[in-house]
Amino acid sequence: MDRLLVPSITVYFLVEENIHRAAKLLLYLNSRLARNLIKLWAWTARGGYYRHHAYHMGHLPIPNLAGIWRFIDGMHLQGNSDLNELARRIASEYKDHLERELIEALGISEEDYRRLVEHGEWLNEYVAEAITPEGGVGETEE
């Protein structure tokens, strides 16, 4: 019997023809800060239902990240158009720069940033504990 795949979260596709903007979005939306900030906003907005990510993504400040464009151009000129590979390479080389720029754009302290990331990691553990081995949702204590 065939089974249908039903994602447990909403999947969004962003179409961007410009490789610079596509790489910038890919890197930014996969940053620890953006992921955890969205998670925190969505969690508090609707009792933990991640379905509210789309609304909050529109409120994230987009950093400039001017320093990575030569790197992207160099990879693109070498014929590398795999955006996932490009994002992995950029993240490994520019992660600290990205996080500093995001902290400045949001106007938060390094300590606030650390706490936000820790809270996001805690939410991951909290949600994982709420899921039973059979794949259903179990009861959780508050």
C-alpha cells in the first residue's frame, strides 16, 4: 500500500533568481539567531504552534553581509550553482560575521543572543520529549 508523506511543518518555497540574494536568504534563514528568534516569536504567539512562522519571518531585519559577495561570485564563476553547498561553505567561513551583524541589526547584547540560542535549543528538547516513540504527541508538564 502506498503511503502519503505529510510534513509535520509547513514548507515554504522562496523563488529568487539572483544568486546573491538567494545565498543571502539561505544563509540568513539558516542562522541560529534567525531560527531561534522565529521559534521564540511563534511559540509565544500561539502557544507553541510553529505554523505562525510565516508571519514572523516578515519582521526579521535583513543584514547587509556585504563581505560575502566576492566569495559567492568566485564560487559561482567556478560553476558551483548548488545553493546548499554554497550556504554550507559561507556559513563555515562567515558564521561569526553574520551573527555579529544580526546582533547589531536587532539591537541586542551578546548575552541576549546567547540566551536566545539556549532557549531555542531548550524548546527543541521540550518538543522532542512531548513526542511519543509511536510518533504521537504525549502529555508534557509545564
